Amino acid sequence: MRGKPYDACSRGWGARPAPVSRYLDVLEAIRRSRPMYPKGDLARDEAPAYTPLTRLANWGMLSVHSNPSTSYLSRRGSVRAVHETSPAGPPKPRLLDRVRVALRTRHYSRRTEEAYVAWIRRYILFHRKRHPAEMGAPEITRFLSSLAVDGKVAASTQNQALSALLFLYRAVLELDLPWLDGVVRAKRPQRLPVVLTREEVRAVLQPLEGVSRLMAHLLYGAGLRLLECCRLRVQDVDFGRNQIVVRTGKGDKDRVTMLPEVLKADLARHLEGVREQHARDLQHGAGWVELPTALGRKYPSAGRGWVWQWIFPATRLYVDPDTRQRRRHHLHESVLQRTVNGAVRRAGVTKRATPHTLRHSFATHLLEDGYDIRTVQELLGHRDVATTQIYTHVLNRGPGAVRSPADRLFNP
């Protein structure tokens, strides 16, 4: 029997070698057992360490190699190596992950999180991947100066980058340094909004069709922002009271605005089509939408309810990676942006108009009709009335209804 290996898994001499999985099963079973000691009169506290790994080595199955941090076990033959490492602690989170956690803890919007993370990453790469804790006011000033001089960015963009860096040092790195309050912000110039006349609005909106037409009319008729219109849900429209509830708008604030009478019939027909589509999704195991905050855990089936559905749903389904639910997102804002930009070009309007221009035109035309500026402020959701007063500078009747002296001279 000499020369034939002993197989511990089949417990016999000259037996057929067992597969790798059986050797690993034996290893796991022995590791769970209590340590053994050799026979003799040697006291237990003086006995050398005779562990299950040593027993496998004595059987000829494994050879043991040790270093200060790990134990390396290799099968004598064709069996793969087995590594047994000491348990390590949880990995330290990366800096950008800490930034995301700090932003979400403070309930910043998703857009703000994306912008802040992008600026912090750009700041680190600008200084050749130095850690921000090693840098200070000179490095921040150099970075902001490069944005203004080399990048030629606007003052608002420069201030956004500064806000991201101040958040990094104060909220993430928790450094209360005196130079943080001394960083100078760029002076933001006052710009007048682009406003369309009533004839220009009619020329832009009349050729539109389908969902884009309905959304564009809501931007002008209710003063909605682009994302506020895209994120409308069924429960946000009250046909009986002719109003629209805008939830989690800019600054995470809710407000109430008007529902134009001319859109009620078209919007009701559109919702009938959306409801039929939702019924088909439910039949195919879909019909879910994303819910705000943690409502999905509190009300597990609310994501398929009709009241939570988007008024303007996307045309395609997607599978949520966390819940594996087949959902519909709301229509992407770029769809309406391309439609309105094309309509402006075809209408021959020579102004740089965007979907947000319809909101500016809504506020300006209300002021021209004599509505109180406080009412317009509430409809727009402005925190300060000074923001609404900027529309008084673009009224058709001019500042204070002043007549030009040229009109009196050449057209008496």
C-alpha cells in the first residue's frame, strides 16, 4: 500500500481522489470543531497549538504557510489554494460618498447633489488629486479664479462652485476655519428675463400637438416651471376648484396655482388615456411609480395606485434595481425643451426663448392685466417679492407709462 495517497474524504487508502468541494467541506467541518491536542502527559496549557488546519496538514491534504497577517493553505496536488484571512473592519467611506451622505441627510435636492459632487471632484482634479484637508483659502481662490478667467463662467456658476466647496469643508470635513467666512463671492449682475408678447405666445403654442401642446399650455397658463410640470401627479389636479397643487417645488416648497379653464377638457381626455395605459401596465405586472421619501415602505402598494401616477408618464418602462419593480418615470424634460425650441424657430420669433420663457410671460401678462404683485408672487412661488418685481421692468406700457420724447417730436 506504500505510495498510495490517503484520501480523508473517502477514508481509505488508494481511493479515488475526491472533488475540490468535498475537501472544502471537510475543512469547514473541522474548523467548527474544538481544537485537539496530541496524546501524552503534556498539560493542556503547555500543549502546542494543534489546530484543525494542522491536522489537515498531517493528513497530507494541505500545507500551511503563515505570515503575520494571513494564513495561506494550498492543496498538495491539483486542488485550488484556500486563503484564511483575519476579519477586517468596514472599509472607510470615500470622500465623495461622504459628501453624498451629508447632502441626503440634510434633504438637499438630487440636482444639488449632482452639482456639488461634480464641483468637488473638479476641484480635487484641478489641484492634481490633493486631499481637500491639505488645502485652504489660496487653493480655493486659485480654482475660482481659473473658472472666471480661463473658463469664463458666469458669476452664478462661480458662486455655485464656491457653495459646494464651503459645504465640503464645513459639513463633510467639519473644519471651522476662519478663512471660510472671508472667501469673496462673485457679484451677480441683474439680468432682465426674456418675455414674449401675447401674439408671440400664440404663434409658438398654436402649432403644437399632443402631450407637448398640453404641457406648454400649462407652463404659460399656470406659471409652472419645467420640472414642476413634468412631475405632476393625478392627485395634484383639482378640477372642481380649478387649481393645481405644486408639491416639492423649488426650495422643497408647496404652492397652489390656477388651472386654466381652456385646458380642463383636454386634460381630462389626456388623463383617460393615461388611466387606460396604467390598467394595461397592471395586467402585465407593472404599473409602479416612484414615491417620495419613505412612503413606499409605509404603504407598500401605494406605488401602483392611480392617484400617485404621473400625469405625463414616459413611453417606456424600467426596472428599479432595488425593488425590482417595473416602473414608469415621468416624461423627460428634454422632450418639451426640444419641442418648444423648434416651435420658436418655426414661428420666426427672434428672442432667445425657452420653456421657462413661458413662465416669465405668464407673470408679466398678469401684471399688465392689473393683478396685484403679491398675488403674482404667490402664484409663482417666490420667497421674496423683490424677485417678482423684476417683471415690472419688462411691462409693455414701459416704466411708469412714460412716453418717449421722440414720439412727441416726430409723431405729435
